[in-house]
Amino acid sequence: MNTDWMMPDEIFSWLEENLELGAAILEFGSGHGSIRLAESFELVSIEHNPEWLGLAESKYVYAEIEENVVSSKYNQQGWYKPKPIIDLVNNMQISVFIIDGPPGDIGRHGVLSIIEELPKSAIFIIDDVHRDQEFDLLQKLLQWHGGKSVINSSVYTSGKERKWAVLLPQQEVTNS
């Protein structure tokens, strides 16, 4: 199985080393990595592709991709239908948001359309920041969030470098 599209092992290791067992994670995009996340954390998976629903021991939320003003502004196809996501965010104490979906060919900037609904006290992990669109998204999230980002390197099985970022809340930056 080709796992180049899956989050790198270093993200899982970072989460396992820095979060309490059972902490709530909301991931945008689901896949084989969700299985590993669900073993240690309370996982909620936002997914637009019915094929990936139910793959892991996660709470799945099916959210179709729809046109989105923010996505259009960045020449992207759309983003998840926001209402089910906003409802979750308002009813859960989410420690980490993982932005690894929808796929890059659809676009991820749509998360900015619900930015004011997201807690600045959370950690955000943005995968694929070696790509221009995801790096731009990281910069916009950092500007809103006010915390500190750390860009990490990993390597695809093909040997090509990939990057992912951790956006830490302001209080964690102050306390570290």
C-alpha cells in the first residue's frame, strides 16, 4: 500500500508525546492514519468521501464539499459543509485540529470561513505545508491565531521531503 498521502509518522509521534491520552482531536480528512489516532485519542473525523466513513474507531461526520466564498477567493473548489462542523466545535472541548483535508486538489482554505468559531486555545496541525497553498493557509491561521508555528520536516517513502506545521496557542508559547 502506498502511504505517501497519509500523514507522516512524526505527526503521530508528536501528538502521542504532547497530548494527554484521550484528548479530543478533530481531523479534517480521514484515512488510514485515523486508525492510529483513534487508538489513543477521542477522534472526530470530518469526511466528504463516503468510502472513508467508518474506517476507524472515530466519530465520523459526513460533510459534503460545497462552494465556499473563501475557497473561491483562493481559486479552490470548495470546502466541507460548515454547519455540522460548527455544531461540533460548539459542543466539544477540542484540543487539536488537524488540517489534512479535503485533498489539496479541492483546497483547504475554506477552514478560514469558520475561523471565528474555532478556539484559539487549541493546537492546529497543518499537513503538507511544503505546498504553496497549505503554506499560505498556515500563514493566515498564524495571523488569526496569534500563537507560534513550528514547521517540521518528514520524508515520503519515495524519499521526497514533506513538511507539516504545529501552531501552538499563545499561552503555551508564553509558558514554554
